[in-house]
Amino acid sequence: MQAMSENEEHAVSVLEVALGIDLTEVELGEDYVLEPSDEMLKRCEDLVASGPSPEVLSELVAGLRNSYHLRRVHRLLAEMGWQVLHQLRADVGTSGVFLRVAERLGQAFKYGAGPADLDLVLEMCSDTNLTFEGDIEDVRNYWFDSLAKIRDDRVGEFCRSIIDADLGRWQDLRLGSSIRALAKVWDGKTDPIRVGRIAEEHPDSFIRKVARQSLAKH
């Protein structure tokens, strides 16, 4: 088992008590650590409802890794997502920890994302709290895989607003993710123009490639 920080060790101990499990010989994230039985999921739901620390949320997401596809688990991940957003907006002192939780949630949430999740996903893709200051990584990008699974007019409007605002500026790290998500709700009249400009002018060769690939599919 990889060495954990003091906060992570405490989070694991909280999970052991709340969920009635023994993690002495296993690591959260391994297969079948948390069996998705009704009793276990009820304990998980009660734990989340108690408003646990971000470290506990992070470890719980890892423990549910192999059950992301289940609707009940998906709803639980959504509740954790809203908690993360509320806490980020209320207490910037814990932002680094909550950013890591948001990243882990984003990697998992795409399994089963649907129209009912759109409000949460749009919040995650747009909230400026979900960035590491001075870092090239933008945690919001992890949520675009979920956005790309939802067919709704608001998805197109959101992606186009990001692209249009960044044309010629080339500073938004979500641009490539926005292009991929836009491909699912493509407007044959206007989108080839905006994406074509990215394919020709963007200074990053990878982003240009993403734009060319999107154009080629349509």
C-alpha cells in the first residue's frame, strides 16, 4: 500500500468505522473493496449526507471505482460533486484538497452521465475555482467527457461560448475539450467556421489536430 498522509490515514479510519470494513490488508481503489450491496450503499449515502472531509470523499470515490456504472452510485457521485462545489466556493483554504476530489470525481462521473446531470456538469466545466493557480492543468477538463455524453442545446451553447471567447486569444485550457464536446451537437452552418479557424491559427499543434479531426468527422 502506498504511504498515506496523516489526513488520508484519518480518512481511511473514518471509512472503516462508517462502512464497517477493514482496510488493513487492502487499498481503496483495488477491485471489490466495497461491494455495491444495498446495505453498503446505504452506509455510503449516510456518510456523504454527514458532510465528510474532502479526504474522506476522495477515498470513498476510490472505493466505489468498480461500481461507477450503477445508477445509485452515480447519484451518490453527483451529491459529492455538489458538495465539492459548495465547499470550494465557501472555503478557499481547502481548495487544493477539493480540487483533487473534483478531479477524481470527474474521471468517474462520465460513466452513466445523462441529461439529469447537465446542471452539475456545466457547473464543473465552468467554475473558475477548479483550477490550480500557476499550473497548466485545468481540473474542469475532466468533466468534459461527461458533457460530451449529454445531447442538449445548452451543451452546444456552452462550448461555443468558450471557443468564441478564446478565438485569437488562445489562452483557455478547455478549448480542446470544448471542441470534442461540440462534436456531439454540431451545427453544420456555424461550427465549421469557428473550429476551422482554430485548425488554422491556434499556436498549439495538438489543439490544431483536435480541431482538424473534428472537422473531418463532419
